[in-house]
Amino acid sequence: QVQLVESGGGLVQPGGSLRLSCAASGRIFNFSTMGWYRQAPGKQRELVATITSGRLTHYADSVKGRFTVSRDNAKNTVYLQMNSLTPEDTAVYYCNVQWTVIATYNYWGQGTQVTVSS
């Protein structure tokens, strides 16, 4: 079974920065895609950023230029550096890992709250 444990959320003022981490354990396919999604109150969960095992990245338009996703394959860990945060970034952030080998495997973390407020 795969487990994802997130850390690094919290309260930050507008314009501030936070770094989220997500450590994955269990049987994870080497060529997995890891990433971050978020869900604000009353809204659907949305993609924030993903990164493949080859470090190809994809970002939501709303975070391009402000957020950076990275990963350490040896540690099965994915990071999200968030800069220039705004109140619109307030949400629960979820870590995700997925891969397809015959079937699709998709795992989620428990979520970490990020609140941007003065």
C-alpha cells in the first residue's frame, strides 16, 4: 500500500512563502508522476503542479511564475515551493502520486491547510 505524508502548511501573510513536502512510502512505480492539487472551500479540487520522474513539469496558469514543483526520486519525495502567495491560494493542498501499468494507480495524501491572510 502507498502512503503519502504531507507537511509544511500553515498561516502566511500575503506576499509570503511556504514550502510543502510530501514523502511517499510503499510500492511506488519508478516512472510515476507526483504532484499537488488544492481545494478551496466551496470549490472543486484543482491541479496545482505535477512533475514526472524525468522532471517534466506542468503548472496551473494561476501559479505559473510563483510556484515551483520539484522531486527527489531517491527519497520518493515531492516539494512545492510557493512564493508571492495571495489570499486566493488559501486551500487544502493534497499530494498525489499516480502511474499507469496496465491499470491506473492513483494515491492521495491527507491534505495540509495553507492559509494566506493578514
